[in-house]
Amino acid sequence: MAVFPSKRFRSADPANNSFASRYRAMMAKRPFLLFGLPFMSVIVAGSFVLTPATAIRYEKHDRKVRQMTRDEELGVGKKGRKVDIKEEYYRLAAKDLDSWEQKRVKRLAGENDGIL
């Protein structure tokens, strides 16, 4: 039985000396350097490139939505007015809280009113 040599036959054809054929041969020897490393570097470079874009997005959102102070919260409504705790206390104390009656809210036509 004949033993085959470990060397591959490479013809003198110029097509075998092309970039693609050399790349395929080197890829068989070092797959990480020729495929994995460029892939990983594109991923890392992409994260560095996309970081400022993401920061711009969140800055825009922060400009649009910001935390309001207590005074701004009270003035948001159409009837916004300055509120003083003592004034509210005395206003509430002046009302007669013991004599009140419960009134039903009028329902729309066809709406279930909850009465059995």
C-alpha cells in the first residue's frame, strides 16, 4: 500500500496565486487571526462609535423630561395657585365636615350603574 505525501499539490496556475486562494490557505492555519480577530475588532469599534450616539439620545430625553420643583408641580394645572399649609389647614377647619351627604355620580346612558 502506498503512502501519500502530506504536501498538497499546487499547480503553477496564476489562479492559485490569487488573494482568495492565499487567504483560504492561511485561514486553515490561523482561523482566529483571519476571521475572529477582525470580527471582534469590528464589534469593539462599533461600541465605541455608538456610545456618543446613545449619549445624545439620553441627553435629548433628559431635556424633554426633567424633574419639577414643588412650586412648578402646583402651578401646572390651569387653576394653579400658591399653597400655604397653614392657610389650607384653616380653610379645611372652617368647613363643616360632620354634616355631609353622599351623592351618586350621574352615569352615561347605557352605562352600568352598579345597582343590583
